[in-house]
Amino acid sequence: MNYPLIKIPERTSNPRIDGLTMVMDKGLSIGETKNFISIAKPYIDLIKLGFGTSMVTPNIKEKLKIYADNEVPVYLGGTLFEAFLIRNQVNEYIAMVKDFGLKYVEISDGSITIPHNEKCGFIEKFSKHFNVLSEVGSKDAEKIIPPFKWIELMKSELEAGSKYVIAEAREAGNVGIYRSSGEVREGLVQEILTQIPQQRIIWEAPQKAQQVYFLKLCGCNVNLGNIAPNEIIPLEATRIGLRGDTFMLYLDKE
């Protein structure tokens, strides 16, 4: 904080176990990565190299070194895991992640169908070597998963070894826990929270209105993901009530 101001909520500090901000890097250049880290490092908890962008991003190892030198954990998008899986190259995927020196992996089934017991088997296998984030929900807007199923899937994936479960929304925030308009499926979210601890869920929330919804529902230390690099500072201000959308949230608290 650059100056004192009363009635500001207490944010968890880095390294956080909750109140996480996961950033979606879809191809920042080396220079952009350095600039981004220079301003946003205190507020970044995880970097996701979105979908399959890591395969076509030039100088990928140089970029990963910048993040590693700044102690910012990086993982590859779950879609890339699925791309290796569908080609029967899981062992090659593990070798690549180890070669990159990454400590986190995402296991997802948003683009392909994986029997859930098989997915949990991958989570259990990978959790012996990495911190596993597993994504629940489909990228297909036509595929509606009922709340009881979301809860069942999240529970079993946490039990299999996931550090956090990620509630699917895609980079646009228009599937999974959201309607095609970006509106939150509030009944679904609130039902999930009756069974799954919020500290173990990362809600993908790329849109400002979605971020505000979860901040109002769960407080300033809710875990949020798929945040664009240029939205990190605005989000942190929003988290602590220094944006119009959350301005009144903490003023009546002692």
C-alpha cells in the first residue's frame, strides 16, 4: 500500500493459499512479461499459459525463466494436456513439464470426454510429482452440468489429489458457471459452496462483473482466475473496495 487508508479489508499475503489471482498469459512477449512482472508481481499467484499457446510462443524458456526468477508459478493450459492425452503422449507431456521446470499442472476434460475415474487417476498420478489444478466443467455451451454433478466431480477430484479445483468459464467467461451472456449461474455457484470449501475453488472470472459478483459473495480473498494481465491492478483495487463497484462493501465494517 502506498498510503494509509482506514476500512480497507485485509488481503492475504504472498505466498497465498487463498485470495489467489490466476493470470491468463496468452502470448506476452519477453519485454511485455518483464514489464508486467515489474508492476504486478505482488498480486500474481499463478500464471497460466493459455490453452496451447506455449507450443507456438517464441523464446518460451526465456519467458519461463523470467517468471521463475521472480518466484511466480506457471502452468500450461489444460487444453494442452488434453491435446497430448488424445494423441497418447501423456509420458511426453510429463517429460516436457519437468524439462520446463514447472511445479504445477492442470488436468482438464473441457474439450474431450474422459471417463471421470480415468481423470481422477491422472490427478492421482500427477499429484505425486506436481501441484495439480483440475478443471471442472465443459467448454461446450450446450452441455449443462447439474449442480449435484459439479459437487460430485469437485469432491472426487480434491480427494484424488487436486490442490484446487477450477470452475470452468473459458477465457471469455461465457460457459460453465456462466450463461452465454456472461451472467453468473447464481444457483449453481451457491449450491457448490454448500459442499465445497471456497478456499479450494478457483473461479474463472475474466469479466469485471463476474469478479465483482464473487467479491461480494465470498469476500476480498476469493480465488479468481483467467484474469488478463492488464486487469491485475484494477482487480486488486476492486478487491479492497477502491473501485465504484465495491466502494461501499467495507465502509460499514469495524
